[in-house]
Amino acid sequence: MTDSGAGPNWRKATGIAGAAIGVLAAGAAAGVAIERMTVGRGIRQKARLALDSAGPYGSLRGNPGRAHGDDGTELYYEVDEAEEPEKSQSSNKEDGLAPRRRRLFGRKAPAPVTVVFSHGYCLNQDSWHFQRAALRGVVRTVYWDQRSHGRSGRGLAQIERREPVSIDQLGRDLKAVIDAAAPEGPIVLVGHSMGGMTIMALAAQFPELIRDRVVAVALVGTSAGRLGEVSFGLPVAGVNAVRRVLPGVLKALGQQAELVERGRRATADLFAGVIKRYSFASRDVDPAVARFAERMIEATPIDVVAEFYPAFTEHDKSEALEQFTELPVLVLAGVKDLITPSEHSEAIADRLPDAELVLVPDAGHLVMLEHPEVVTDRLADLLTRVGAVPAGVTVGGYGSSTAPPG
């Protein structure tokens, strides 16, 4: 059977794709072109390999587990357990008597607070690398890969039944992960970008879980809706053109995934510039951190990119925010975020007047990688306020996102 996607329609789609991507890449392409004139391709490849081997980012691993979505999709997660505090010794020890343990909570102590981290579109759980390193051993944490991302399986509903991905489905996936990895005890929910939307979808569908078990929420670089109005930092004419053709282009590209992946590899330098522009705002981001983000995004297959994209224009979970009105909430965003502009975080804070709103200057969409010290500090403060981290415990740092001096 002849694949109709390889005929005139496919050639037309790829032509449109080139135009759309050209608009998106305009800001980065000039710099890439100059760099290509002065640095050979082999040297650039060696530089990427050197950055990959030098950067420890994404190397942290925890106890693995697997949950299953309501369509059977395998969802991979990892748990970092909190270290047990040193048991206080009774003064009876000096008398040679064994210390007596008082059972304050009956036969079983309460389950510890669990912090569940949800990552964004085209990323994976390793995007929380800095926060994971800082909280490691301090509090029980769960990191998971959204369906079709990272180590999780491809969405079965999408593969077998051709159902579109929805943010509501992601909310149900999060519920499955919580049921498997944190079936009891209080929970803190932390989400970046699509991960924040996933938390909102969880709240809309399982308000009793929010009411009974969630003690705090952190929403980082995310949106409650109206993403179809985002300009991506482009002129009005350019963004309108991209908005008209991009869904169809992505669908066409997804149907020719193997061909497109070869093209992505061949144009890695160009896309590295695009990724950096839309991920970071600082000029002095460590190249190893930028390369780390690039690897995560490159690892997301083009057909997965195509599957998820339409869900964002349909996303509207403003009403679900009401489930968080009685909770401590941190809303944090980069001021120069071109993907989910900080105005969307301000809109969330407007609906949650008691929330802490933090706008980070000189920060883009991947603020937790670009300014990890700010995100970790505000998150640690939130955890301390709800008793997840004992007062006086020092939450450490790990590495730096700033380029070393030349």
C-alpha cells in the first residue's frame, strides 16, 4: 500500500512546516548561521559530547515504581525516601536502662508528607534535577514521567484508539501515580507548565483528594487557560500564521516521524538555538545546563509533540483553582517566559489571593533550571510552612546554572 503522506500533500505540509518553523526560529537562526561559519560541524559535535559527559544533570535516580493509567498506559515514577532522623536518646541511657518509646499515635505513626513533582511538555522528571538534589533525604518525594514522556509508556489510548491526549487524562494519570506511590498521608503537589495543568485537572476531577490529603501546591511557569492567545514573542502577523498552520503541520510531521527525526538530527544546531531561546532568558546560563534541556526536548518524539499540542489550546481549568483556596499555594514564573507568560501566573494568583506570587527577573520558561536557587528556596519555604520539612533543617543546593567564568 502506498503511504499517501509521502505524496503532494506531504510535500505541501513540509513546505508549510518550513515556513512556520522559520518564523519560530528567526531570532535564533542568525546566531546559528554565524556560528556555523566559524566553527566546524565536527567541533560542534565534540562540544556537545563534552557537555554531555561533564554535566551531571539528570543523573539522580530513586526507587523505581510503575503505575497504570485508566487506559492501561504504564507510568514510570521514582521515590526518594526521607532519611530517618536520629532517634533521641533518653536520659535513662546514662543509667544503663533502655530508652522507653512512647506511642504518640497508637500502633502506627502517621505517613510522612510526600511531595509529588509533575514535569512539563517535552520534558521528563529529570527537569527537577536541582530541586531533587536539594531535597534528597530531607523529605519524601515522588518524580514521575507523564505518559509518552521519559521512561513512561506511550499512551495506549492514543496508539490503539487514536484518542487525542487531554489535560483531563493527565490529571487521571497523576491520580494513578499518587495511588501507587503515596497511597496515604499528606501530599504537596508541585507542577511545572503542563505539570501544573495536570494538577489543576486532578483538582477538577478529584476534589475530595485535594480536600482530604493535599496540604500545599506549587505552580511553576504554568497557565489555567487561554494559551491560544500566547504570541511566543513573535509579531502579530507571524504568530497568527503559525497558529493557523501549526496543528496541521504537527499532525503531518507526526505521520512521518522517522523522516522528521532524521531531519531533526541533521538540523540539531538550529534547533539548539530555538530551544535555548524558548527555555532561558539569561545570557550566562551554563552551556551544560542548556545542553541538558536540549537533550530532554530532543528525546521527545515528534509524534508525541504532535499528539499533545492540541490539548493546550483546549485547556481551561480556571474554575478548578477554587479547590486550592484554603491551601498554601506558591505561584512562580519567569518574567521573560515566552511559552507560558508570567501574566498567566498573575491571573492564577488573582484567583488565589492568599497565594505567594514570585516573578523571577531574567528568567524564561525553564526557571527551575535557570534559577534553581530561587525555585528551591521558595519551595523549601512552602514545605517548611506546612511541616513537610522540619524547621531548622537546611535544604542544600546542587551545582549551578550559571556559566563558569571564561
